[in-house]
Amino acid sequence: MDIKQQIREFIAENFLFSPDGFDLSDDASFLDEGVVDSTGTLEVVMFVEETFGIVVGDDEIEPENFDSVNKLVAYIARKSELVAS
């Protein structure tokens, strides 16, 4: 399963509670759409750390990194490159 699909499944199961799965675009803002609040963001951070084996710095928990599927995918890719080098 690729990163995007893992994120979509996590959000659908933990925040949307939808049997139909994830029905937002990959660029939709979690905050603007009311999907994830500030407490939920911490759950997403824990998911990212546990699932992808990266450490999220406190200064990295911002909308530019955590506010949509595509932003999360890009953030995880950047962090994974840093870990690999």
C-alpha cells in the first residue's frame, strides 16, 4: 500500500467514520473541512511517526505539513529523504 492510500485509510477510519471511505479531494484542507481539529492533528502526528518511522519536530506541526493528504505525502517524502541520507 502506498503512502497516500495509508493516509486516506487512516483519516477515513479515525475521523470520517465512513464505511464508504475517504470522499475528499487529496488537496482538501482537513481543518477547513472540519475533518481534523487541533487534537486530531496530534493523532495524525502519532500515526505518521509510528507508521513511517520518522520523528516529527514540534516546529513541523503546521498546516503546511499536516493539512491535507497531499501535504502529508510531501512532508513524509521530505522527512524520509532526510532519514535516508
